[in-house]
Amino acid sequence: MEELNEIIKQIRDIGEEFLETAKHQMRLSTLFDIFTEKVIPTFVSEKELEEYYEKRMEEVNNLIYNI
């Protein structure tokens, strides 16, 4: 019986850790979204961002193609 209680406790602890990790990831995602939407455009033009992302996508496509 004690083993079953220990297993249940471990499952509960893992669930709580997973929930905390998910909350933390959501906060980071929100902060990143705010940063990319508000901060970056203040010092980088939209055209420069577009060119940068086009170049990065081309690099990713080339990498995938070469694999």
C-alpha cells in the first residue's frame, strides 16, 4: 500500500512540475511576442526584418534540401 501511495505522490509531483513548466513557457512566449511586436520595430525597419527572415528561410530550406 505504501508503494502505491509513493507512486501516486510521484505522479502528482510530476503533474505539478509539468504545469509550472507550461506556465513558465507561456510567460516566456508572451514576453517574446511583446518584444518582437513592440521593441524590435522601434530600431529595425520592416524591410530589414523582411529581408532577414527571407534570408533565414532560404538558409533553412537549403539545409533541409541538403539533408
